[in-house]
Amino acid sequence: MRLGMSQPPLSQQIRLLEEELGVALLERTSRRVALTEAGRLFLIEARKTLAQAAHSIDVARKVGAGDLGEINVGFASSVPFTTVVAQALSGFRESYPGVRLNLTEMSRLAQIEALLAEKIEVGFIRDIDPPIVPDGLEAVLLMTEPLLVAMLVGHPLAHAASDPRFADLRHEDFILYREDFGAGFNSHLKRLCALAGYVPKIVQEVTGPFTLLGLVSAGLGITIVTPTLGALHPDNMVFRRLDDPKAISRLWMIRRHGVSKAATHFVELVLAARS
């Protein structure tokens, strides 16, 4: 038989089920056995239940394999424009369409707090030095970029014969990220200015890259960026590389251990894009 059991045990199981339900599922005569109205509707619902059970098993297996679910990622301003992160995001979307990527722009401190609270699985920050992170978190260097000074096309340094140095920026008005958003980046920049013998005059602080470049484009001052933002290149602006071996920025990925399989897949794609 298709059920792999003989008739008496099957009949017994059906009768036990009918007793439990308090309703006849089969109409039995000496010539035939047919479903009652209750039996017919019960069969429809039972098939739905079996199908849902099979679906639940399939979902659990896909989540376990990292093919379904969601991951939460925090990032500092401008990070999505970097090649390594952009490639990882694009590759992940293509390879794991069943996994939802929740991306949130966050300050450095907010990312570390969210990682510790298990609200995000991965974060991206900028810092010249290896970030000091609490136990359970790991920082991985993704890329090192030179720093550029962004200024209006008519600025005296825009078309100078040689690349500007930090000493050349002594009297400039600086537009920078707000301290909590550009903590590592800002600290490094201030150290470089201090080595050149001055404290930068910061006239505006912003939270996003478009505002940063927009204010420079409006003539409110200069800013320091990486080639990532330099690629946006507003028409009335010039980007010059700074003539200083210390004028670099480093991008780090911070991750916590014991993340989901989906998050592990994403981290693997980030590391592959790095190499």
C-alpha cells in the first residue's frame, strides 16, 4: 500500500482520530468507504498543514545555510562609496537575494554599541590606527587611501605647480564631519595640522558626505576627503592630493563573533573584495 501499512492498523488510526475529533470522517458501507463532508474539509486543511510544515522546514534549512533572513550593517559616512564595500554589497545582493540587508549610517561609537548589543552584525569605520574594540569584537583593515584637499576651482592652491602640504592650509576655513561621525578621521586630521604648527579653523561640521561637498561647492571653506568622495567631483571643485606620507585614511570592518551564516557570507564577500 502507498502508506506502507496494512488495512487494519490504518482503520484503527482513523477511528481513533474520529473519536478524538468527535466527528465521522469516513462514511462506511458494505460496498464502499467515502469521505464525509467533515472528512473532505479535514483533508483539505490537513494537506495545507503538511505543506506549511514542509515550507517551515525549507525556511529553517535556508536560514541555516545563510540563504534567507536578514543582516544589519552599520557604516560611517562615505563608506558605501568605497570600492571594497560597494562591490561586497552588490555581490551579496546578487548571490543571496533572499537575505535582506538593513544598512544604517551610524557614528563610530554608535556602531560599537550596536555591535555589543547585537543590533548589528558588521560595522565600517575610518581610523588611521587599529581601532581599540571591546572583547568579542574584531577590527579588520580593508583599505588605505591617500587624503585629498577639496576646494573651489578658483582657489590659489587648486592649480599650484606642486601638491599642497598641511602647512599650506594654515589660514583656511575647514568643513569637517561632526566629531561623533568623524571621530577617528578628525583626530588624525588635527594631529597632522598640529605637526604643521597650527590648529585647524573649523567653521562647519556636518554628518553626511553630500552636505560636506555641497558646503565646499558653495564657497564656505575647504575639506579633506579620500578619493572615494573625490570621484563625485562637483564641476566647480578641484581635488588635490596632500603632499605628506602621513596624509592617509584607513577603512576598517568591525565584526562580532558568532554571527549568523548570512552575516558570515557577507563578511566573506567584503574580505574577497578587499583582496
